[in-house]
Amino acid sequence: MQIVISGTGLYTPKEGISNLELVTSFNEYVRQFNDARQNDIASGKMEPLQESSVEFIEKASGIKHRYVMNKEGILDPKLMRPNLTERPNEQMSLQCEMAFFAAKQAMQEANKTGNDIDFVIVACSNMQRPYPAIAIELQQALQIDGYAYDLNVACSSATFGIQTAVNAIKAGSAKAVLIVNPEICSGHLNFRDRNSHFIFGDAGTAIVVEAADTATADCQYEIVDCKLKTLFSSNVRNNGGFLSRCTPESRDNADKLFVQDGKKVFKEVTPLVANLILEHLEKNHIKPNDLTRLWLHQANSNMNRLIGTKLLGHEPSTEEAPIILDEYANTSSAGSVIAFHKTCKDLAKGSIGILCSFGAGYSAGNIILKKIF
């Protein structure tokens, strides 16, 4: 059975933060923190916090800007977190709202209404509540009859969602699947951590997956094959959860937000992903040079450059491996889908590309795609 991606959508928050704005806020926090602890620092009891810089951020990551759901709270040195008002139960949740806008665009591209879709997956790195599932709330908002559930494999959630959709269609339990990735990454980012305060941004993406014989979209990509891999590691971790309230003395500790050992992640994940892709291509009798485009996870431009070089034998151009993280930063599961959404329509029929995501877990997912319309 031939299965295709027939539509994608993107929700971009209205507010954005430049590196300069972020650094200015962070450095003011550092100055206030150090001033309040002058005696301890002078006596050697503690080390002073170090300021950040635009040059450091761009060299370390390639990130220049990010979109966020709330700018004011993040840039307030006394708050340094998004200030998002809790909504009443009768109102659409924030993640559902983001997902709704991305989903409507993807469904429009795919020429689908709620009547045409019977399975909804909300796949992202963090859910704003354990239950009821955001996916079921979105299903109701889109007037879809069928079933829905949430899925979390951190930054790999979108590709794992695509594999889940393919399996459901092949098994006959769904005819068309909507996968949505509403990422409010700013909510779990420690903006007081110099090594990671710049990493994430917010965005939402959506994908429609269906059997080719029901697809009518102008742009369609066949899902040639999927390959997933997980390997346990604590090098990227977030310990926040419903059990945090059971130990209130540590509830607000730094490990309840995003933490990582960046050097280990870079060293271990880069070869893991490159080898996964090469093995996947070989299984499908595709040579790396047959690839027209690499839609890679958008976390770090240096990592993407190394993965692309190992695959292609040369440093990939932005045409070969599009970069959107300079504008969006790391949007977790949404990143590779944003890159695909923005650059998939200009390729010729028959072009082959990969949609690849990787991150905490470790987890990695690779989807081989071929443009058929």
C-alpha cells in the first residue's frame, strides 16, 4: 500500500526574541544575582555567574532568533519564564489552540475536512496536562469522528507519529491521520542557565498522512519507509512531572526543567543518527547521493553540518539541508517538519529526501520520502 504525506501546516507565535534581547535580559539577571552575593563571591564561598553573549550563542548553535508564546515574562530578569495565564476548563487549551491552527492549514493543503480524518495524534515533547489527552480535545475542536491520543518521544515525536500513522493505515484502523506537534518549549527551558537559555523556541506543526488512493493534494510525498531507534540516556532530561508535588522540597530544582550535557549529546547522537540514516538508505537500496534534500532536526547547525557531511561526503549546502533554526531556534519535534513545510514544494517529481528527528531518550526517527506530485 502506498501511503503519502498530503499536507503540512505551521503555527508561528506572534512574538519573537532576538539573541541580543535575550542576552541583555540574561546579563542583567547575572549582575543582580552577583551583586546580591558579593560577600560570598569575594570570600570564595561561591563562584560568580558568567554573562552570555550573542557571539557565544551563534557559534555554539547557529541560533539567532526564536518565536515564543510570551516574550515579556521571559525577558523580565526577575521572572525569566513565559507568563501564560491558566485557562478555564471550558476554554480551548493553549496547546490545542496552537495545534488547531496548524491542523487547519495542513487539512486545507490535503483537501480534507474533519469528516475525512479518523485518527489524531498530538506528538510533542511536553503536554500541558496528563489527561484528558490534548489530542482528544483537538479531535473535538476539528469535529473528527474516530480516536485520538497523545504521544511523547521528545524531539523525535513527529517521526514516531508518522510511523504510528503508517501502521494504522496499513492495519486498516484509520484511513487518514492527522499528526500535530504543538511545542511550547519555552515553558520547560531554564532561562537562568547560560549553557541552554538560548536553545528553544515555540511553534506548532501538523501533518496529514493517508493512503495514496484517497489523496488529492497538489503536493504529495510517498512515505517510502520508516526507521526508529531508541537508546536510554540521561544526558538530555527533564524530571518535572506529576510526582514532583510529592517531594515539595525539590519541586522547583533545576532538574525539573530542561537539562543536558551538551558535549556528550553532540558526541554520542551525531554518529548514532548518521549511522541510522545510512543503514536505512542501504536497506532501501538508496545511495546517499540519490538524496535531494535532508530535512534534519533543527537543534544545532554544527550537528546538522556533521551529519550531512557524513552522509553526502561533503558539507551540505542550505539547499541540500535547509536550516530554519536560525529563525525558530530548537522547536523540538516541530523543527524538521518546519523545514519540510517551508521547502518541500520546490522539488521535482521523483526527488528523494529524508525527514529525520533525534533527541532525548536517546531517540531517533528517519522517514524516507519520495515526491510523487
